[in-house]
Amino acid sequence: LSLLLAVGVLTWDLLLACFKAGPNWRRLRHGKSWWQMLLVAFSVVVHFLYPNLMKTISQINKCHEYDFGGGDLRRFLARDYRIDCASAEHTRVAIQSQVFLIVYGLGIPIGLFIIGMVLRRYCGRDFERNLFAFYHVGYRPKMRYWESVHMLRRLATIAVATFIVDVRLKLYCIIWIVSVFMFLQAYFRPAANPKLHVLDVHFFVTILLTLNVDLLWATESLRPDLDPGTPWSYLLGIIIIILHGLLIANYAHLFAKAAMLAYTAMRNKTRAAASRLSKLRTRLRVKQKLTPRPKGSATLSPPIHSLLGTEEIPAGRSGEP
């Protein structure tokens, strides 16, 4: 898939090369060789497919247990109840998936970090920054590989949600994981923008509060009062909706503010260009008035027609304006 993506990028680059759009136009692969483009494509694909890849591998190990009476407990694969989790074939596939979960889950984030360090050592800081720009965006230079930490957090959360059956223990483990990574986020402050740092902490706080509310639903002694349809159940649902609504509103506010800043910068740039053009026209008019013209000549003065890029209009031609 990464190879197809790299070929597509190179093909699109060749097509754009036929339609240059102004003096500031640059080719997509400007200064990059084919192996660099392939490495970028591979890194981008791996980065965005990582959560789904981990989730797909872990689902092979997620089984549901049912009691058929008389001590007959049977476990079936959650994705397909036709597959018995106690069968020898599923056991073999499950062991393979666990190996791949460890290899891919730890290898991808650590591998991207190692590749970046090698490129930085042998090719220079600028080369590493240009090649992994998508991976470093939004983070301080010293914390440019913080996305690998987020990958490890997703891996730990997916592993707990897959291999721990007890609901309360699962919630406790996820709360501990989120708490640890929230502490790391607050301590190291990896975001380059302070507002993005506040948004990240807001995200972790929202997840922690949501998980604590879920603990109430998972408590056996509170089960009758929190059954679906009861007032307390509706109240907890409203609390969760409000928490996530505040987080979405924070995201929307930050996005709207960034869009407004971009619009203001573009408008100021347009106004500055219009102002320079107006001043240039004023200077041309002043020079045109101050420059003497010979009688009977319709020729523009050299300073003006040289600036405008026009040719001299010969005088004395009848019938021409």
C-alpha cells in the first residue's frame, strides 16, 4: 500500500510539473530522491493505520463466554460466533496474533523513532525534519517524537480492553493508563502551542471523568438504580454528554480561532499588496506630470513606459488613437 501511495505521489508530481503555477511553484518531491519518497509514504501509511491495525489484530483474541447449563461453559469469537475459541486452530492463530501485536505494537513507534535518529545522525537535522514533517508537526523540537508515546498509549488501552474480561478491572486498568499518560503530558508539555497543551490535558481529563462515571454502571450494588431507563441512568448519560460536548466545543473554538487568524493574515497581506500597488500608481502619475513632453508627440516618457513594459507610440500616425 505504501508503494502504491509513493507511486501515486510521484505520478501526481509529474502531472503537476506540466502546469507550473507561478514563480513560487515547487515540485512535491523537490530535493527528495525516490527512496526518500518511499520512506515518507511508508511512514505516513503506518502512522495512520496503526490504531486500526492494532484493533484488528486484538479482535482475534476477544471471545465471549456463555453458560449452556450443567457446567458447560463455551467461548466464541466476538467477531464470528461460528468460531470456537477453545479449538486448536483458533488457539494457534491467537498465539500468532499476540506475537504480531507485540512486534507491530512496539516495533512501529520505536522503529519510527530509531529511523529518525539514524537519519538525524548521518543526514543532518534539516533532512530529518523535512522527511518526518508530518510526524513532528505540533510538537516542540525536543519532543518531536511524542506521537510514539500516543501510539504506546493506544496499544496499552487496546491490550487491556481485549485481554481483561472483568469489566470493573478493565475500567480500573484503563483509568491507570490514562492517568499515567496524562501525568507525562502535563510534565513534559510536548505541544509547541500552549493552547494545544491545554486542549490535550482537557482531553485526558474528559476521558478520566467518563471512565469514573462508567464505574458507577459497573458497580453491582448500584445496578438496580442505574438500569437503562431509570432517572439516575439518564443523569449519568447527560453528564457524559456534557463532558464530551465541552471538549468538542473547545476543539471547535480553537479551530475557529486558527481559521480567523489565517483569514486575518491573508486579508492583511492582500491589503498590503493593494497599498503597494496604489503607491506605485501614484508615483507613476507624479513622474508622468513632472516629465516634459515634446510638442506634437504622443510618446510616453522613458521612465514611465519602461516601468509599464509598453512600447513607444510613434507620433504623427493619422487615423490611430
